[in-house]
Amino acid sequence: MGPTTAAPVAGRPGAGGGAGRWTPRQWGLLLVLAGNMLIDALEVSVAVVALPSIGGDLGADPASLHWVMSGFAVGFGAVILFGTRLVERLGRRRVYLAAVTVFAVASLAGALADAAWLLIATRVVKGVCAALTAPTGLAIITSTFPEGPARDRAVSVYSLFGASGFSLGLVLSGLLTEASWRWTFAFPAPVAAVLLLVGLRLVPDQRGRGRADGGRPYELPTALGLPGALLALVYGIGNVPGHGWGAPGTLIGFALAAALGALVVARERRAAHPLLPLRVLARPALRRSAFGAAALNGSYLGLLFVLTFHLQTVLGWSPARTGLALLPAALPLTISAAYSGRLVKRFGAHRLIAVGSLAPPLGYTLYLRASVPTRYATDVLPTLLLLGLAFVLCFAALHMQALSAAPKGEPGSTSGVYQTAVQFGAALTLALVAALMSAHRPGPGASSTDVLAGHHPALLLITAVGVAGLAVSVTGVLPRRTPEPGTS
């Protein structure tokens, strides 16, 4: 559910602190990095509950409102691979502090936005910033804390803050939207500013390698072509409800997406140091993990998109009540995050994923039965609990299975490919869900029954995505004639 997760990155042991007590400087650095991880994770969920209020204030319908959520996913997924190259060339401290600064400014700009396009632009920018700070923060930890118990504890704290962010974002978004949706986007700005001021003193200076020192090229054609292709595809999908499949805007969007996608593939085949190594994609375990995670994350965020409108517009619930109502799907992962690694070691990633992938399509099918009047305890809660179970079983297992498939010496590229798939899956699913909701939206004065019926096509799509994730995940436990490389 989070774009802010990253695999541990190997680094040199840091000086000081040993394996015993941490120094005050190490404590301060960890709190800065973990605090930033927390607000990065908050951004994934903080917009969900505010969507109906934003739409009413800025005059946006579901076909464009999804960008408030998917824009962050596009920004994060588009830059996660390029961010590694950027950090390599410019250094961790420089990139990290610059990203935190831009994040704070974008948060303030989003809170003051008077048009939907401006708010969406700030969301994309914040996704880019999170793609730079989340993995870089983890890399700083692994190079500052010595290998062993000290580093393990630091990484655990960092991961716990990230796992808690999604749940906290739902609660804060609901509470702040009661006053104004603008507070939802404004509150990270002062937090990021404080983290920046402290980070200026504590974040170590670890310089990147310049071109003269053997630094790899930026690969700008791929770095720009990949997000361009996704943005064009999502735009084309969103253009269909209002203008049709044959409209010039729709056709241009799809054609541009295809052209940019072909450009990226051709460039990566020829590049000496590709951002998206095709040999990584040749690993079946990685492809299976990436697709499974994309289906899980995309279908879940698509469901939240539908649910927030269901609870607030059909049932008339307040934003605060809606935020609390959505927690049962998010809290189980927060509570179990510290134990997820043990589960994977005991039962095996492929088994946990296969079992956990059963829960989402079952939950979506149960929710399809919802009617008016809707009863939360029987129509909504079972679906959320099943999704919570799916994330407990699958979240860490999917990532660990992907990393186990990494070619020798390429865990960073493998994790980047995996995270890109997760975020792109979210963006595409949200775009399709929003397009279906907009296309089947009843006119003014429609009854609650008609409004809920208009959600059904989107829910059927969400269910289909969940079933597709299950179908791919099950292949991981089927007997194979020859063992595939990198399985776990």
C-alpha cells in the first residue's frame, strides 16, 4: 500500500555508536529520516477522505479527482529508478535536503491551490520528492549505523514509521477535512521545514561520483519517457467518459503513450547503463511479485476511491467518521510490520502471497452485495478486514520475493523496478475506476440506490484486478519442471 517502502541497501559501516548505545547525533539523524518517512507515507492516504470536499470546492468530478491520488503515484513511480542515478551523481545529502525543501513548498502550494490542475501538479511534485527521500533515507541509515543489531534496530524504526503513515494519514485527513480540505495538504509543510532545519546539521555529506570518477549517465530519455508514457496513458483513459474513444484528445493520449513506451524500450536495449535493465525483468519471480503488488495496491486504492464517495455522498458520513471507518484495512499492517519478516522466513514468500491473494477478490465480491441502506458492519467492514489480512500476508512477502530474484549485484535496480510497477499499477487502476464512475454517474437528483448502482462497474473492474493478481500469484506455488532463478 505504500510507495515509500524500500529494500535495505548495503553500505559501509558508520563510525561511532558501535553495536551498543547510539550517540545523540545518531538518534537525531534517525528521527529526522524516520519523520520524513512518516510524512512521505502519509501522502499516500491523506488525500483519500478529502476527495469529495475537494471536488465540491474546486468543481472537479471523479474523472479528474483521481489525479489527486494517482498524481502522487505517478510522480513516485516515475522517478524511483532515476532517483538512484541522481543520488549516485550528486550525493545523498544534496538530493535528500533538496527534495525535502521542494516537498515543503509543494505542500504549501497545494493547500493554497484555487484550481484542480494546480493541486494535481503539486501532488506529482510531492511524489517525485518522496521517490528521492524514501530510499535515500534508508541508504543514509545503512551507511551511518554499523552492520548488525544497531543497523537492524534503525531500519526497524524507519520501516515502522513508514508502515504507520498510511493509517495515520486516514485519521488526520478525516479530522483536518472537517475544518477544510486545505489543512490536509498544508500540515506537512511546517513538519518538513522543521525536519529540513535539523537535517541541515545532521544529514552526513556523502558525495556522489562525478562523470570523471566513473559515474553512470543520467539516461534522460528513459527518465523522461517513462513518466511521459504513463501520464499520456492515464490522460487518454480519463478523456474517454467525457469525449469518447474516438475523440482527438483520447487518440493522441494513447498514441503518445505507445510512442514513448516504444522509445523507452528501444533506448534501454541499447544503453550501456540502463535505468530499467531488461535482464532484471527476465526473472519470473520478479515479474510475478511486481504484477501481484501492482494488482493489490491498485485494487485497494481503487476501492478506497469508491468507498470514500459511498460513505460520504450516499450515507452522508462526515470526513472524520469516514477516515476512522477505513482504518480496519490499514491498521493490521501497521501492527504486524515488525513481524512480517519472520512470517516470510517461516512459511515462504510464495505460499504467503498465494494465500493472501485470495482475500482481496473475496472482499470485493462481498462489497458488491452492498445496497441501500448500507450497513457498515456487514456490507463494508468484512471487505476491509479481508484487505487488512491480505496486506499482512503479502506486503513484505511480495517485496522479499522480488529482491530474491535480483541478478547478482543489482538489488537496487530490482527494487526500483518493483516499486515502479506498484505505483504504475495504482495510477492505472485509479484512472480506470474514476473513468467508470464518471461514465456511470447518475444525473442531479438521483436516488442513493442509483448512485450506488453507478459504482458497480468500477467495483467489477476492481474485483477483476484482484482476481488477476490472484491468478498470477498462484503460479508461484505450482510445481515447476526446473527451478527458476531467484525464487524464494
